[in-house]
Amino acid sequence: MSDIPDLSEMLTRLEVLAQVKVDPDVPISQTDLSSLDLLEWSVLLEDEYQVSLENIRIDELKNLTPRLLYESVLTQRSMLPDERGHG
């Protein structure tokens, strides 16, 4: 699947994984999310939605809100070249 899900779908995936409720506008560092939860979630997003989070370190994730992270992923995705390419 290459389509980017909406914010609520991405949050639901994180909430199920971490078994906590996540507010999209609260900094990740102020939630009950562990670094392992964030790592597993980022791998899930990369695998299922073909986005790249390789330039974001876990300590940087903790300073972001889920909404800002989501918007960052969408920005990266929109900047990728068309998969069909021009040859």
C-alpha cells in the first residue's frame, strides 16, 4: 500500500501498538509512548506506506507532536519523484 493514511488512521495505528490514547497536538515527550513504541511505529509506517523516516532520530521524535510528524511525512512523500519516473 503506497497511499498515505489520514492523521486519525496513523494515530489509531500508534494507539493500538502502544496501547495508549494519543492526542495529535501533545508533544510525544509528554505522552506514555516509549522509544520502542515510536521505533515500531516508524518501521510500520515505512513498510506499509513507503515513507522514509530515516532522517528523524528517536530523540527528535519525542520533541514533535504526532500532527507535526504526520505533516512532515506528507511533505516528504509529496517531494518524492513519481515512481514511474521519466527514464
